[in-house]
Amino acid sequence: MPDDKKPLADPIRAGEIRSFGKIPSPKLTPDLLELVRSGEVYSLEQILEPGMPFWEGHPPYVMAPYMRHGDMPELSPASVGNEITSLPIHGGTHIDALSHIGRWKDGEVELHGGIKVKEVMGREGMSVHGAENFPPIILRGVLLDVAAHKGLEVLPDSYGITGEDLAGCAGAQGVEIAPGTAVIIRTGFAKYWRTDNQRFSNCGAGPNIDGARYLAERKIALVGSDTEAVEQWPFAEDGPPLPVHTFLIVENGITHVESLYLERLAKDKVHQFLFIALPLRIKGATGSHIHPIAIA
Amino acid sequence: MPDDKKPLADPIRAGEIRSFGKIPSPKLTPDLLELVRSGEVYSLEQILEPGMPFWEGHPPYVMAPYMRHGDMPELSPASVGNEITSLPIHGGTHIDALSHIGRWKDGEVELHGGIKVKEVMGREGMSVHGAENFPPIILRGVLLDVAAHKGLEVLPDSYGITGEDLAGCAGAQGVEIAPGTAVIIRTGFAKYWRTDNQRFSNCGAGPNIDGARYLAERKIALVGSDTEAVEQWPFAEDGPPLPVHTFLIVENGITHVESLYLERLAKDKVHQFLFIALPLRIKGATGSHIHPIAIA
Amino acid sequence: MPDDKKPLADPIRAGEIRSFGKIPSPKLTPDLLELVRSGEVYSLEQILEPGMPFWEGHPPYVMAPYMRHGDMPELSPASVGNEITSLPIHGGTHIDALSHIGRWKDGEVELHGGIKVKEVMGREGMSVHGAENFPPIILRGVLLDVAAHKGLEVLPDSYGITGEDLAGCAGAQGVEIAPGTAVIIRTGFAKYWRTDNQRFSNCGAGPNIDGARYLAERKIALVGSDTEAVEQWPFAEDGPPLPVHTFLIVENGITHVESLYLERLAKDKVHQFLFIALPLRIKGATGSHIHPIAIA
Amino acid sequence: MPDDKKPLADPIRAGEIRSFGKIPSPKLTPDLLELVRSGEVYSLEQILEPGMPFWEGHPPYVMAPYMRHGDMPELSPASVGNEITSLPIHGGTHIDALSHIGRWKDGEVELHGGIKVKEVMGREGMSVHGAENFPPIILRGVLLDVAAHKGLEVLPDSYGITGEDLAGCAGAQGVEIAPGTAVIIRTGFAKYWRTDNQRFSNCGAGPNIDGARYLAERKIALVGSDTEAVEQWPFAEDGPPLPVHTFLIVENGITHVESLYLERLAKDKVHQFLFIALPLRIKGATGSHIHPIAIA
């Protein structure tokens, strides 16, 4: 979407580096419309609430009702309620902006497209690749239910999903991992959401670097999962930290959607759909909460 | 959408009171699909950033990048950025939950459906009509560009839009205000967004009670505008406070979408479209920020 | 201290109800000066930092350095750092305001002095008994090292300290529990601060109702301890919740200082001292963090 | 105060660089005790409340009562209130930590003592010169009522106080600016606190670099004022930004206490006193709110 309000940041000359990498400008094309059969809508968001899992060190979740109905009698007979809401963006169902992940190179950190972090990071956040640049996301989506494909309720803790796993799953479930697709991987880890937060946050199954390469080669638009990170967690001991995030986001401009709720979609065996996510345009932020949907 | 995860709160017996009033369960029906012609997507969200307008007394906007790339050398060669984000829900582009507005009756406050506030309000917010119950919102939308209809760039400060204004505008612009529609009213006040915040927040044009009655009679699904309140502001001196909010939200279950960005839509004279908004499921909250879109 | 800036709230007619109960107006009298021998100063505050214990359900601790040195080159050659700081008042070393605790009576909650909560509680906090009314606190202090008196490093989990314990300890340590004294009780629980937070927060030794009565009868000014609550925790199963807080704060206007650091004081066997605490004047708040000191 | 809990940060080898510069280890010496005559206590803190002045760009003030009496019926007959409290440290009565101000040198920022900022700044704040190192502050204090000395209610906007002004004032008011003193400068600007916040924040009278040099030569312990910055504001156009902060804090280790309430002290013409301030030990923070007192 050529944003008509905000010029692209200087370092991003149109056409050279794109702020959201492989996510295309939004258009509801005839091809996408063909994905809609019954018109049934699936909500893919986990509820934001106290007790939801997220990594230690993340900022706190706050939903504090400071203004209660009855507080402002001067508005009578009307009455208003309001709250303080502080949401830890990288906990709960969210999308990573490309500014979330960088890579050290020659003594400094670079973001996707070779942007040098020190030139774009400040007290108002990131002046490039921030969440305000997110276009509405309207894509063909496929569900790769890897857990079901392996005959499991949930994948084993810290299981590393390979390219072969993804290829086998796609084949068995009859979907193609085509360029421009939102690939949604189900591990079954939603089972631990609020029932075993430590396990949800620290032992997630997810693509290993082989699985990530497989996806990048197919030129997908984004990858999502029902885990806290779209990445085998902890990552392999003999490799570098966060290899999948680094490879997909920094090198390939393929961003992540995390902590999705996929149970209803899986139960109905919906493997192909119209995928819509509408990130909030939070200036300078490294991501946004979203309420994504699948339309079958 | 019959939510498969969260049972409806006790006081809301299915079929008797609906948590989002006139917003229907989401389904992308053939009728809605017919609204899509070019497939062009319009973003209707204002950017969330320092300096955006919102009423005094609302909680603060915070976007503080506390974790910067380079802070965690133990992750090298990867690098992570993160922020504290606190968003004042009722400032910026957002939707009101039905729990946002109540009405005094017999010495206590009632919400839509006769829910007594004192039974549902606590330190975790509202146990009924909270934002977590929002379904994905997929509706026929119409733009009533009242400013353009009157030949103005912006409506006069505090102008009260009447039923006759709305009827005249719909007629001239060739759209029907049918049941189940998202009615989006353009006043032109986006012109004052960040250029004259005091005016934006304190002098908004909007429906008066006559305009609100006109909309309710047509059984619309929701009403939105490019102002901070979908309501003439300040409200008429000889009447009660917040008459439009009270009438539409409490009495009719017709909620509000506020601070929309409608300039591109207006410029292209798009008066009918597919309207999609996906509120975050923030448990107990009185609303949610959204990034709504129109698809023409 | 007759506050020269802020008139006492209406419901508190001077001389009838005092906003800080038994805490006297501050004056450094000759009697207090006599307590100073060596002039040695002991800091009684635990450090506020991530990983410190506090009860679940309390608001989050946030210390996020959003503005870093180097962020504002326009100030060069000067440079400024700043942070977002959110402190959960009732975690860490703090003092309870009298507005922190109430008691149900005839279907409504009353604060100390019979103040009806519903008349004084609103979106800006408590209009009476709020922390802004705290005077500087300058008192004779005594340390009752109950753990040492019993020959223990730490009192047993959930131990209820009785009046007899306090009397015995005071006698053995040669101090008098005189009217107007700040009575500081050492349980040894600081050992669990950050080493076993669950135990610190959920199993604290502290006065039971018998111990509380003993203190109130002696007309002390306030009571402090090295635990999260000045109260046996959990409280006795066959009694009401929070009996000590209710009895001391609501009925007697004797407030609490919690999570004190007393190890150096205990090591030096300093049992009598000049006690100074200077609560922040946070309008409407139910308490304040403090950095209390003992001067021997 | 040799802190018995926390070892000094590595870069600060005891005796070489002191984390609080000229503030001495606390001891209530006979010399200090002699300052106490009547024992009268003066509170020097402004109330923390909505509507108080602080610079734009500072983090927000939040005091939101999220947990109200009556919310937890399971505690009946007891009842508890609590709040979210977020205090902008550098607004309201506070003390700057030495980590608050740095100076560019050879392409990087240095703090007091030549500490290189890039080695000590991270997501948990400053690992040296943070507020947790503040000792209790117990000093001889003098009030230099420059406004009264000049026969004015308030000094002119942006007036730069010179060394000659300070010397003249001290002479006329009969106090000596001796080494180790807390020098408290009264400008009268408290008059604009909450009555003209723009003026309070943007036009403060304060020492210019000449005044600052005069103070540093006398080896004072700290300097405070009734303005938002202890510095002529805006600073002289032909000089560098923040010259006084840089000179006193970075070069001399003389920190600042800001936004003091001095009206009662001035009215009673108390020019010499025992000064006590007890900063909160907030790990890594660049300052702390305080409730300082003067005892006459």
C-alpha cells in the first residue's frame, strides 16, 4: 500500500528496500477471492489477559480499570469506564516488525536491507522498519498441521521442524507452499497456553534452520505458528542464537506471527484460506498485537 | 461468532443479550463479496505516535524502547529490540466496547441489556461486554461524506449532524443506509489531527440525538467517524451529557469507531465497500485499538 | 505538621480524625536528640530492582531506560539519560497509608475514623488518608529482634508473634515499648529476599492478633518489619482475613512499614535509635516507598 | 556509607571514583546536631499529583487506582485498595543521580569520573552511578533566598544567577557557603507550580555558569532549588547546552535537587538548618523522587 500519509523513511528508497519485506501491497484479487468458499470466519487470536504466558524480561501486561462507571457524576445520566492498558507486544498473538531482529556485522547491528541500527534507533523507537509501516495484510494462507500430520496431539518439546517435515505435511494435507503465502504451522503447543506457561515459553517446537530455508526458498510472505517464537526453542546448542529469526527476518524479510490460536481451524481441517491481519500502526515499535482471521 | 474458547459470561444468556449488540457474527457472504470490485484496500487508521490528540484525563501514551539492539550481547550474532507500549484505548483509531458507556437508573449504573455495573465491574475490568468478546467485524460499509455533501472542507466546529443531513448525504452520494451496515461519517476533522489537537478533541462535529435516532431506526451495525467522539461535541447545553453515546451504545447496542482516517477514501469518492475491523481481545477492557480497512 | 499548602480534606475536621493516626507531627525534640550517640546511620531500605519479591496481583515493577545518553545530539556536548519508572507501592520497602485498608460494616467499607470509602474513592485515588498527607516521620525507634531472641536465624514460616514474645524480647534486649515509638520487628525473613521469593511473600512470620493488641495497648506510633506484611501470613484459619492490618490500621490508626532491611542493625545489636522516614506525597495513593533510616 | 549489601560496581574502585561525588557518607555528627535549635521540621516536597509541571518528553505521571476497596470480597471483613503508580523521576521534587548527565568527549559520552557510558548503560539502566547507590543524605543546609535578597517575589524569567548574586545573598542573610553544605537556592518560581506550568518549566531562573563555578569552588555537597532545573533556563544562547548540569554533575560530582517547596522556610527566614533527604534505591535509575526536610 503506498501510504498516502507518511513518506517512507529516508533510508528506504521506494523499490530498493521494503519495510515489510515479502508482505505485498494489499489487494483483494480474484485469486484471493476464490479462496473463500463457505465464508466461515476463524479467529486466530489468543485472549490478552492476566496469566497469559510470555518470556521473563518482557515488559509487563497491565489492564487496570482506573476510571470506573460512577466516577464522574458530572456526566450523569451517562457514565463512562476506561482503563490503563499496557500490552507486551512480543507476548500474546502478535506480528514482529522487521525492526525487531538484527544481526551483528563488522562490529555493529544491521537490520533487514543493511540498515545500520545506530542510525535509526532512538528514544521514540525505530525510525525505519517500525510497525507504523505495516500495510493491511491480505494473503493466501495455508495451515500446515505438523502435529496432526505426525499423529500427535502436540509436537515434542523443543522439536525442530525440518524442511522435510513441512514438505511431507503440505503434501499429505494437499496444499502448496506457493510464493506470497502466509504459512501457518500448527505444533499443538496452544494446549500449554495458561496451563503450563513455562513449557509454552521455554520448550516450543518450531522450524529449525533447515525448515526456515525450505520456507524462504518458496518465497513465502510470512510464517506464523501457535508458539511463542516461530523457532525451535531453545535453538540448537551447536549453532548461533535465534538462527531462524535472523535468517528469515534479517536476511529474507519474512516476518513472524506468533502465539496464534489454531485449534478450531485444525479441528475443521481447514488447510487453505484467505488470511487477514491488520497490525496497529504504532510508530517506531518492533511489532504489533493482531487479531488475525482465516476465512474459509 | 460462537466463540469456541470462552463461554459467554453468566449474565448473558445466549440469544437474550448479545455482547456486541448489533454487530453480527462474522461471515463473508456472497452479498458482502459483491461489494468488492477493484479489490483496492484503504487503511482507515491514524498512526499511533507522540503528539496525537486525546482527551485530558485519558491514560498516557507510552512507546518507550527499553531494550535496544546491542543490549544482549549473549544473543550475538542475533540482536533484539523491544519496547514498553501503553496505548490509551479511547485515543487514536479505536472501537468502543459496549462496557464503555453506561446509564444511571434508579441509583445505579446499567450497561446495554440492563446489566448492572456493580455486578460486573472489578479490578480486572468488566466481566461482561469486555473487548475480549469482540468478533471479527466484517460488514457492508458506507461512507457518508457530510463535509463534501455540504461543499465544505471541514464541518463547522461542534456542528450537530441531523437525520436530515444523513438522509440528504446518502441520497446525493447514492448509498442506502441498510440494516447491518457500518456507517462511516466524514466530517473533515482529520485535518486537525496533530495540527490543532485542542480543536480535534474539544470541538468535534458529529451526530446529534436526531442524527443518532435516524441511524438506530435503520438498524445499522455500527457507526464510525473521523472525530474523537461520534457525537456533537460539546453536546447540546439544554440536554443531558453524552446523549448519542448513551442512546446508541446503551439503549441500542450500536457501538462506535472513532478517530478514523478517511481522507483517501473520500478523495477517491468510494462510498460503498467491504468494511473489516479486527479488535484485539483484551479481557475486561472497554474497547480496543483497531486498524480498520475498506475494500472497494 | 500543620500542612501549609493543602487544607485537610473536608471529612477530616482538624483534631477529630487524624490522617496518619498515631504518627505525631514531626519535631526533633531534645528527647529524640538524646537517642543519637555515635551518629551512625543505618539504611533500612531494600533495593528496588527486577527480581524483588511482591505478591501476584500487584502492579508491575518497571524501570525502563527509554532515553539514553546519546539520544539527543542536539544537546551536545551535554547528554541526558532518563527512564520510565513504575513502582508497585506495596512491594519493596514502603509504608501503608491509612487508606490502604478498610473494613466492611453494615454493607459498606469504612476506613480509619469511620470514613465511608464510597464517599472518598475515585479515579484519582483516595481523597482522604492518601499518601500526600504523610508528615515527615521522626520518632524514637526500637528494634525487637525476635529471631535473635529465640536463638534463630529466621523465625519459622508463618509464625504468629504473640504479645508475650514481644514483651519477652523487649525485656531481654533492654528496650521499652513506650507510647509514640516506631516498633521494628525483626523476623530474619530478609534472608529470603530474592533468594526464595515465594517463601518471602507467602509464609511470613509476623504478629498475630494477640501481638497486635499488645502493641496497640502500648500506644505505639507505627510498626515495621522485615517481611512483606506486618502480619502472620497466612493468617489463622479460624479467624477473619488480615486481622492485624484491620485491627492496627483501621481501628487504631497505627500504620505499617514493610520489607525493611534490618540485617546491619541486628548485627550491631542496635536496639534503640532515632527513626526517620520521609514518605513521598503521592496524592490519593494508598502508600509510598520509603528509604527509612535508623541513627544510633 | 559503605553499603553492606551491594558491592560497588567494578569501574568504581573504592576511593578513586565516588558514586555520589561530593555527598559524604552519612553521619549525624555533633556539628550537624548543633544546627538543630527549635527542632521545627520543614517539608520541602511538592505534592505529586495530576497537573503538576514537567517537561514534555518526560515519561507520564500515572496514579491509577486499579484495585478498589470492595473489589476482593474474599477478604471480607477486611478490604484493600491499591494503585498503579508511575512517577516521572525528573518531574516533581527529586534528586539527580550522577548517571543522569554525561558529556561528549572524543566521540563518546562520559559520566562523572570518566566512566564511558557505552560500557555501563543497558536495558536495566545504568550499572554505575545509579540511584541505588545513594546514601541517606544528612548535611548542613543553607537557604539562599535570592528572590528576597533582591526584594522580589519571584526572580525574572530566565534570570542567570551569578557568583556575585550568591555571595551577596549569603552575606546579607548571614550564612557561610562552607564545604560539604547543601546549598538551597530560592528563586520564587514555586509561585508558578500548577498555576503557570509553561513558565515554571521553560523560563526558570537559576545559576549560570558563573554561579555554578562559585558553588563548586566552595566544595559544596549538593545544590537545590525551587525550579525544574538548577540552571538558568533556557541557557545562554552563545554557550553550550546545559552548562551548569554538565559542569556541576559531570565535572564536579555535585548533584542537583529540583522542584523544592521552600515557601514556608522562606517565610520563617530559616537560613541554616539540618538537611535530610532519603532517595529511593532504584537500581539503575538516573534519579529518585525525595521528600527532603529541613530541621531548624
